Amino acid sequence: MVRFFRKTRWLTTLVVALGAFALSACDPVPEPDPEPEVTALLLKNQTIRSSAMKREMKYTVWLPEGVEPQHALPFLYLLHGYGDDQNAWAEKGNLVSIYRDYVANGGSPMVIVMPDALTTFYVGDYETYLHEELIPQVEKLYKCNGKRVVAGLSMGGYGTLYHALKYPAKFTYAYAMSPATDVKSFKALIDDQSDKKIFPGFTIEVGTEDTTVNNADAESVADYMVEQGLTCEWIARAGIHYWNFWQECLPKALQKAGESFK
């Protein structure tokens, strides 16, 4: 009887083991975790302590794939509009997908820096912060090759025109989308430079149904640029003051940036 019990217990153990093996063999092999999205290269909410702004300031940076860390690249400073922040282009503007399409079609890799400008219109103390603190630090940290473009929408379009007109030697191109515009101040910045050849190329792109900004003022600035010998492309097409319009601007801005880097 004892021998039978031992034999039965052994058989039971064997059956259980075989059953467990069979069940495990039938289970599907777990799929590996999907590779993370390219957000691994989208470094959101980086911070820098600003003496000019007397606070910590945020920026987001896009680092292109497939580029060795030691390689210096050109930079695009991509500026947000009023009420948005450093993540607006990534979260609302479809930046990553648009950039990847651009590179897949032969575009030049670039580092894209998206600073938070609060509601400053990129002037005042922010101007000091941008040129004396942010630009030097991020270009050292992420290795700029000395070439840079500025582009932006609405309030960022204002900042684009202002900084490219006031600091023309720093930029190889400027692309303003639906820009807020100060005609008198922008004309004065053009007049301040005796050598008009120092200015980068410009594009100003507006939506014909946009009632948020004054397109007539923007066109007046564009016309004055051309009169003074600057290169300015004027684009007016159907659209309103919204992200679907600016998402269609961005591929053209990237294209102009890449061409200017060459």
C-alpha cells in the first residue's frame, strides 16, 4: 500500500509537471516592449537660471537621430506664440513628424531649440536673457557649428523679425509666421544698419482670413525690406490664426533653414 501511494504520488507529480510544461508551451511568446517614441530625443522642460529674468527659465530641445554627439550642427530657434510655452511646437505643431519627413526627403539635420518666452514678446529683459544666457549655454551644451536660424508664429513671429533685424549677423535666415508687427520699430531697425547686405533672408507667411494680427502691417514691413535691398519672400494664402496653418508653414521654414545652412 505504501509502495502504491509513493508510485501514485510520483505519477501525480509527473502529470502536473507535464501539464504545466504543455500550458507554458502553448502560451504566446510575450511581445517585446515597443521602442520608445522619438520623444527620447525630445528633451522637454530643460531649465536654465537666468539673471536677466531673475528666475528659472525653461526650454525644450530636439536632438536629431543618427548624429554622433561630437558632431556640431546648425541650430533653429523655434519661437512660440502668446499664451503658449516651450512645448507648444512639439505638442501642437507636429514638430517631430514634420522634421522627420523633412530629413527623409534629404533635409539637413539641425538642433531645434524652443525657448519659453512667457508673454514677453521676446523683448525687454528677455532679449538680454536670449542673447547673453540661453544662446551661449545651449550652443555650448549641444554643440552649435555657428549657424543658426530663427522662426516663429504670432508673438514668436514678432520675436523672429525683431531679433533677425536687430542682430542680423547672428542668423542665416528668419521665417515669421502670422507675425505680430510693429511697423515703425521694424523699419527703424532696418535703417540702423548701414550695410544692408548683412541681413539674412526673410520669409513672412500669413493667412488671408487671419483677423488676430494685422497682415497689412506685416506686408508693409515686407515691402520696406525689399525697398531697402533685403531679401524677403511674402506668402499670403488661405488660413486663419491656428495650428493647422502653422503646421503647413513649418516644412517650408525647415527647408529655408537647411538651404541657408549651406
